[in-house]
Amino acid sequence: MKRALVVQSDFGISDGAVSAMHGVANSVDHDLKIFDLTHDIPPYNIWEASYRLWQTVTYWTEGTVFVSVVDPGVGSTRRSVAVQTGSGQYVITPDNGSLTHIARTEGIRAVREIDESVNRLPKSGESYTFHGRDIYAYTGARLASGIISFEGVGPELPVSSLVQLPVKEAWAEDNMVEGMIDILDIRFGNLWTNISRELFKSLDVPYGGAIEVEIKHDGRSIYRNVMTFGRSFADTHKGEPLVYINSLDNMAVAINQGSFARAYGIRTGSNWIVIFRKKED
């Protein structure tokens, strides 16, 4: 049975790298359906690669094969792995933390280390800088087309051995909820947090109500303001900040028709903390 192959990377599309990966996959099976997740991951940003996989994976059918290549350690001793997710998709990627979000949310059923003596593009053995083409795209296409089974990828590894990036779990206390800025809604500069709608509801703030927002970086407060909790951007005027529920059912912070991230120099990760406090009457 053929499966879809979905590819993401930090390569961009200004040169032939992505096209080369597509070409390798197509050469494995001319009938294989190949899709792009994104190739605009910021260079070397493993955290964002991990998030974009999680943002997308569960919307694809069981058995879909993902290839994710954000690989600052290419040519080093880092492992190349394939995993089966808890929802039944497969991901082929460097073992460098890019599976962190999926492991936390969907879970990982099984892990295989890629056997490069078998699953490597023929005549590419002297190349050590383009594993995305020579190993990941090639192995992903072979798995997606049914040429190899998951077991044919290579030897099994313990799920617990996968590299994980540090994550700060969201939590609530009294009239406060604290979490981290998980990712940016890149095009619009909105801040997407790991605070779920359900956790935020513990503050009992109605739509249209006021909520105090504080953002910290490495323990230093860089932003603090009271804003509206809205259903959508229509609940505020242009240029005003708001808190809203994003498409992943988590809390987000934005400026109506502006970039919050650019305005205040906000980035992502476990050292970027966001705090919501219920505004006392």
C-alpha cells in the first residue's frame, strides 16, 4: 500500500536542495504522492521543526510518512531514526530533539535507527553533508511506497533513548496561569503558547474581559499590560493587543493587524515565559 510522503526542512526554496529531495523520492517510485509541509524553518531551529511536525501530523491519515530535515549535526555521531507516532504516522528525522512535541502529545509507539548500509541513495556513500537527500528522502520514499516495511528501516531502539528538548509545562495557581511561548504564527507575528484553553478557563475570564499579560525572558520581565480576551480580532481595534484561542485550542497573544513578536522582540522556547493574570475588579 502506497502512503503519502510529506517533507519539511530549513533549506528554503531559493536553490535546488528541496527539488533534489523530491527527485530522489520520485526516482524510488514515480507514482508516489509527495507534499511539502514547509521549507521555511529558520536555519538550525530544531524547536520549530518539532512544533511544525506536531502542528501538522495528526491531520494526515494513519501511515503517512514525514521526512523532517533540520540537521545542524549532519555528519556527526547523531543518529538517524524513523518513528511510528501514537496516531499511526511515521517520521524520519535526525535524532536531535525534532520529535519532542510529538512525543509529549501523540506519543511514540516504536523507534528504528536507519541502517545506512541498506537505506542510502546508491552511489552517495562519499557524501556526508546532504543526508536529507541521500538518507531521509530515500528512506522515506522507500517506506511510503512499500518497498520496505517499518522493520526494514533498521534495528529497533528504546523509545526512551530519543533526544528531547527542554519543555516548560503550563500550570495554574490561584488567579494566574503560566506557560511558555511555543511558537510564532510567523506571517502575522502572533505568539502561540502551550497554555490550553481548558487551563486558561480556570481563571474564569469571560470573552470581552480584561486579562493581564506578562512576558519574561530568562527571568527578566520584558512586557506587561492589560488586554482584552476576545473571540477574534474583531473584538479589538486596529493596533490593540488581545488574547485569543488559536486553531490548536491553545492561548495566543496578538496585536490586531500588527506583529506582536516584531514589536517586542519576542522569540520562542522554554526560556520565553508567558503569564496570564485575572484582572481583579
